Amino acid sequence: MKKQISSDMTVVWKYIFPGLWISSVGIGTVVTGFKAASEPGWGLFMLGWIAISAYLVWFARRLKYVSIDDDILYVSQARKEIRIPLTHIVHVREIFGRARS
């Protein structure tokens, strides 16, 4: 039987947070742009939004769902799932967040 070992927050960090942040700050950027396009620094604000949005998309694409059973580690992203035999795993480390107990 598979046991999920990736965080329950994977869905939030992969889909919800980037979508909400990019759209809400994007709308704010457009609204501010109509009001203050001639103000100094507005272009820098827009470039910052673009850079942070690109980083969020890059970060979210790297997140995977991970499950394990007695002999196999399952790593999936959207429609593709790979199966890794536990005997092929040499080293494991955690990069972000905390593992579920």
C-alpha cells in the first residue's frame, strides 16, 4: 500500500500560491500602471513582478508528489509517474519543508 511522504502543502506551493500571487500582484501592477505609468520606479516594480513570477513558476514546476511502498518509491508530476526501486537509492536529503510523520 502506498504511503504519501511528500507534504500536504505540495498542492498549495505548486498551484495555489503561484496562481494567486501572480494574478493578484499582476492585476495590481496593471492598475498601478494606468495610474502611475509616468512615475519613476514603476518600471522597476513591473520588472520585479515579472522576475518573482518567473521564479515562482520555476520553483513550482520542480515540486513533485512522492509516495512509497515496501519496495518502490513513486515520484509523480501531473500525469507522469516514475517508479524507483528502493535498492537503487543511494542517498536521500530534504531540501525544503518538513517530512510528514
